[in-house]
Amino acid sequence: MRQDCDVLIIGSGINSLAAALVVQRKGLQVSVFEQASEPGGAVRSGAYTAPGFTHDWAAMNLSLFAGSPFFQDFGPELTEAGLAFAPAQHCFASSFADGRWLGIGNDVESNVENISAFANNDSETWRALTAAFPDQAAHIFAILGSSFGLRSVVKNSWNLVRDRKLSGALDLGRFLASSPRAWLDETFSSDHVKATLAAWGMHLDFAPDIAGGAVFPYLEAMANQAFGMVIGKGGADTVTRAMVKCITQRGGTVFCDAMVEKVLIEQGRAVGIRLGDGSDHYASRSVIANVAPKNLSRLIGETDPGCDTDPAYHKGLKNFRHAPGTLMVHLAMEDLPDWAASQHLRDYAYVHLAPSLDQMALCYQQAQSGLLPQEPVVVVGQPTAIDPSRAPEGKHVLWLQVRMVPGAIKGDAAGEIPARDWKEAAGPMAARALDILEAHAPGTRSKIIGQRIVSPAELEADNPNLVGGDQICGSHHLSQHFIYRPLRGRSDGTTPIKDLYHTGAAVWPGAGTGAGPGYLLGKKLTT
């Protein structure tokens, strides 16, 4: 049989690289094909504003990776290959228009003291959540970290009922189905505390009133307190560089500037890929596609033998829903912002500018309706507060995410930006975000040395998995999560085509830097 290697992988995102390392461990030969000029997908870094200033292109927070089963398995090897983390003790905070602020770090007593400034009963609740977290997290992480095959579902369900009884299991199920607002309203009294935690839901397409979103603010807060947060030493691409080095040291190859045009299918089986230059590459074992669902449909083609027998699969791929987009603003700075609420905010890895549950809900609804939000959520990353090596001595970088924004613009909720395409709208929308930042930290604009604005359209052009600038490659709403991610019956990465597998953030367990989809698929293919 024609053969280039055992496994061919389309795309070089973190899940592709994780799957490659797992299958290599079983002695399989691997080749990875990436259309961009450098590997890593959303986990890349570069001097996007000025020489000497290192910015993370998209992903910045590597806590999920550091705490993942994949890292537990491959951590020593990756560390030897150069992977290095920069730990953050001061993890995230919110600045509010009334001059108040709230920060969460890895010191319980400090967090309790900060929360008590808003409501004593909320600080008592925080202590109770802290005490219950180890037991609660064990069951949640068991669910989020396992496949949704029958065996794992039965095992996790049995363990949950055994440890928590039926009533406890039902309570956890209710929590997993709750919206951020429902859980926060039941749990806390202070609107400031609620808003500080709810901002994390906006990172994963969970506006305050979206069912299933409560778990993400909860986990981010409790995990940051328990374990701290980590970013990449020198840039998030420390992960990518270490993983690629390990792959090549084991005899694998990562090809860049290699656009895959088609999956080659013979008699209902994936046998290889065709590149844009017309060359064909063949695999003896399997082809893995780390692509957005609609792009997988294009790669396999509806008329190829073995594909036209399952039109429902193609329809499901094409109907896969994406989250609103993100506008990135990278800033090289003379100094960090002088936060009006408190200079302590300069110590935090993230500062959210998300004033209330109602404003977050309105922002999300406007973006979903195709409107540029009147007051977007602004996520201010301050990586050089944690890792000074990313900028020249005494200088800093800011990493701004403007959430949520529409992939396709139908209008402006504020009635101020007439542009209907991102080429013209990116600048004014970035200015709107900087106006919000300036209101919380006067004088920030005067400290800017260099700026790079990356629109949702540019994010997708750079990485087709980020459809419409959706950095999580698909909504995580309940109808498209758990057993339904990306489609019912396909959460394990299988497809209707023999030896073709699907991975990436569109596949269970979804987005983030935890490499879960790639790790689970790699284990499936080698056990």
C-alpha cells in the first residue's frame, strides 16, 4: 500500500500536537500539516507591535494545560524540551465604574477579605465553597476530562451516586445545567461579586442567562484560588515550541505552509490527503482533522465515495453553531495602566471591565444580533505583570480581548460606527474599547508605544478554525456540548468515514488550552 507514514494530522493546534505525541508513544509515525507559516493555531506568540515586545496572538492563560491529564502524562518530557510557566498569584480582578474593585488570587484569606468589603455573607459563602471545592471538583473534572462513551458515563455516574448519594448527584446535575445568573443569584448577594465571577462565562460563550454556563465561573474562581494561574514564560508559544520539538525528536514532521485541500477517500476509508500544491500524502492507519466542522465537510466532499451515504452528518457539520467573535488589541506600553480603583490592579494577570450581569447580557445579545456592542466586555491581560521577560526592561505589553463582537456586522448598537465590514470597523471598535479602559485607568493611551488590532475577520483568515473570530471554535451551549459536541454520537472524534477522525476545540470536551480532545483521541487510537 502507498504510505508516507502511519498517521496524518491536518492542522497544528494544541490538540493536533497532543494527539501526535500520544500516538507516537506507541511507535507510530506522524506527519502534521499546517496551512500557516508557523505551528500552534491560537497558541502562538510574536512581536506584533514593536521589536522586543512579545504578545500572545490569542490564548494567554495556560492554567488548563498545566492542570490537564495530558500535561500530567507528558510534563517531564515537555519541560525538558523547554516548556516553562510563569505563575500568577494575583489571578483576575474586575474594575467597576463606581471606583470599586474586586480581585481573586491564590490566597484564601485575602480573597475572603476582598469579598467581605462587599458583603459579609458573601465572604462566608466563599469559605463554604472553598471547603467543598475538592470534592465537587473531583466529580466535575472526572466528567469534563473523560470521553462520553458508555463505559465512562456509567463509571462516572456510579462514582457520583456512591460518593454523593442520589440527591447529591441530582444537585450536581442541576448545577451543571444552571446559567451563571441563576447560580450567582442563588449563591451571592453582592452585584459586584456576581459580575466579577460572571465575566469568565463570557470567555466561553456563556452570557449570564445561558443555561449550562454556571460551571465555568465557578471552576475558574475556585481553581485559580486553589492552584493559581499560569501563563507561558516568554509567551504562550512555549507550549507549542516544546510540543513540536518533542514530536520531531521522535521522528515526526510538522510541515508549515502546507494547505490541505482534500481528504483522500477510497472505498469509504480515509487513506490520505491532497495538498494545495497537488501532492498526495498517504497514511497506513488514520487521518486526523483538527478543523472547524464546516471545513471538515468541505475536506471530505459530499460526492466522494463513502460520504454521500450520510447526508445527515454533512448537514450537522454545516449547522454547527459558532460563538460571537473577538477583537484583539495588542499594545506595547511604556507602563501598565494606572488603575483609578486601586494600584493593586497592576498586579493581576487579568482585569475584566464588565460592569454588571445585565450589561454583559445586553452586550451578548447585541453581538448575536449582528450589532457592534455599545459597551463591550473588555478583558485586559497584563502578562508582563507576571512575566517581565516579554518586554524590554521597564516596559510592558497589554493583551486586550473585546468580547463579544459579531463576526458579520449588521449595524452599531451605539449608532456611531457606519462601517459594515471589519476592515473599516476594527479601528473604531478598538477605540471604543480603549475609551472604556481609559475611563478605568486615565492616561493609558498616552503610554502606548505600538498597537496591533486584529479583527475577527483577520483571526479567521489566519486560522480557519476561528470562524467569524470565534476563538472557542463553537458555542458550548447545552445543545452543542457533552454528547452533542460536535454532533450526537461523534463526541469521541469518530466520523462516518473509516479511519478519519475529528479533533480540536469543536470536539468534546471543547475549547481551552487543556488539550482534552487531542489527548482523548490519541488514547482512543492506541488502546
